[in-house]
Amino acid sequence: MNRRTFVGMLGLSLAGAVSCRGVPAPAGVSMGHTKCAKCGGIIFSMEGIAQIAYADGTARYYDDLGCMATDLAARSGQGQKYVQLAGGKGWARVEDVTFASTPTTVTARGYGYLAYPEEEARQIAPDHWARGWDDLVAELSNKK
């Protein structure tokens, strides 16, 4: 088997693995160029951003995870929702994190919530209950 055949077969097997899983991976964000799908703001920081990744390779980006939580188009159930972990520690599925806010939390659109692993969220906001995605959506939808 030559190298070109091997690379082609490897690419096909990787594509098959992604489609079998059915969960699209988060897409890259071009800082200073990518716009929020809800408010149109330019994404300048990884802190508090979010996206919906679709199986066709496209993505819908948000400059504040609150924008995604309050966007009617995001509630369609299509695509995989991702949020950037606090401190720019990487992408995580909304189902796998907990959201918390402190009096000093600042986000692009002022929603004030960041994503954390559950234990970290509970330590950050010990006097406030840490929220799961559905709770956060309900809370923010009532505010804005």
C-alpha cells in the first residue's frame, strides 16, 4: 500500500468515526472577525463564548454564552452546543458543565455566567446554586 492510499483510507476512517458518533466537534473561532449570531458583536475573547456545531461542519457562534441561552434559533435542538470553560480552558458540551456567576464576573454582553466543572462552580458560588444548562436558559430567558 502506498502512502497516498494509506492517507486516503485514514481520512475516510476518521470521517466515518465522526459520523458514527453523530456529535460534531467544536469549530475554531477567528478572534476579531467572527460575529455573534444573536447580537452581531465581534468575538474578541475566548472568555464566556459559545457555539453550536452542526454535522455539516458549520457553526453558529456567540460572543457571550448568555446570547446562546437566549437565542430562539439555538433552542431548535439541532447541532451540539459548546461553551468555552472559564479562563479559556477549552470547549465543553453544555451538558457536561455547570454555570456560575460571581459579583466580579464580566462577560461580553453582561449576562455574567461562565462555564465550570461542577465542583469548581460550587466552590466559586457557594452561596448561590450553580446552574445546569436548562436552568440557565430558563433564568436568562426571563431576564432579557
